[in-house]
Amino acid sequence: MSETGGYALRPRFEPGTSVDDLKAYMAPFVATLGYKFNTDEEFVDAVLASELDILGRDGDVFCP
């Protein structure tokens, strides 16, 4: 088991999770908060792909 900063990494998403999977996962949260995704789909896809890179490296994202 990998450890970082004294805590065990706990993957939030299964390996193979795609940008479309993240969009589907996040859409209810976005809507509940009264927001919507940016209309620039290339930008959204790039941001979510970066998120997948972070998840693959660290197992989870950190949001204080």
C-alpha cells in the first residue's frame, strides 16, 4: 500500500475512469450548486484529464 504524508492512498475512482465518467459523476453536484460546466468542451476535457492524472498519481484529490 502506498502512503503519502502519513495517510494511506484510497483511490476514489476505478482504473480506467474516463473524462466522460467524471463529467457524469460531477454533473449532479454542479447542478445542485446552481452551476453548469464551461461551454468550452475542450477546456473542460483538459481540466478533467488533469484531474485523472492527479487521481492516478495520488489516489485522491486534496481539497482543504
